[in-house]
Amino acid sequence: MQNAKRVATPGILTEFRNFLMRGNIIDLAIAVVLGVAFGMVVTSLVDDILLPIIGIFGGSPDFSSNTFTINDSEFRWGNFVTQVISFILIAAAIFFVVVKPVNIMNARVARGEAPPDPATRACPECLSMVPTGATRCMFCAQPLPPVELTPV
């Protein structure tokens, strides 16, 4: 057994470095850091701007101190209400700050694109896709109607 050849393997630190330097790990790390930073911004928006606006109409934006007691059990319903309001405001902030602008931008990009010229059409008999210039379906052998040309 002493004459057995050892297979050269990279060291554990080299393997770990290679693992960390793969692109998807770095992308994930960047996404996590940006997600935490964005979460802090959204939380600040809700806590520092939106909840005080609610406080203008309701007196206090924080209902956490509101409780009731039944048989020595304290129910902190105010904290629950505050968390529900915070959740709704965070969801609304994300929708109006991120989702809606991205949807508008995607719609503008889609408007500028011309639809692709179809190279295939559906067979009216079997609904298989066949080349536009075909006169007979290659799947069911039914004759195809002539292609209607639309004026440009």
C-alpha cells in the first residue's frame, strides 16, 4: 500500500475560494445586501412618513399600547393592528415605488417593438403549427386554405 499513488486534490481553502467566487454566489450576496438596504428604506418610509400621516387623522399611529384582559390573559390587539397597518403600507409602498414604475417601463418598451413576422400558422383541422407557405398539413395531410395577405 505504500506504493499507491495519491490523487492530487486541491486544498480545502482553494475549493472554498472557488465556491465563493462562482458568479451565482456573488450575485446572491449582492441581492441580499441590496434587499436589506431596500428593506430599511421602505421601513423608514412607512415608519417615518406614512404612519405619522395616519396619526394626523387618528391621533396616534401606534396602537401597540391598546390591550384588553380576560381572566388574567392580556390580549395586545393594538400591536396586531399596528403590524397589519405597517404591512399594508409596506406593500403599497413597494407596489407604487417599484412594481408600478417597472410595469409602465415594460409597457413602453413593448409598445416600441414591432410584432414578429409569423413564419408558421395553425392547421385549421389539427391545430398543429405548419410553415406559412405550406399547402398541406404535414401532420394530418389536410389541404390548407391559402394564406390571406394583409395589406401593409
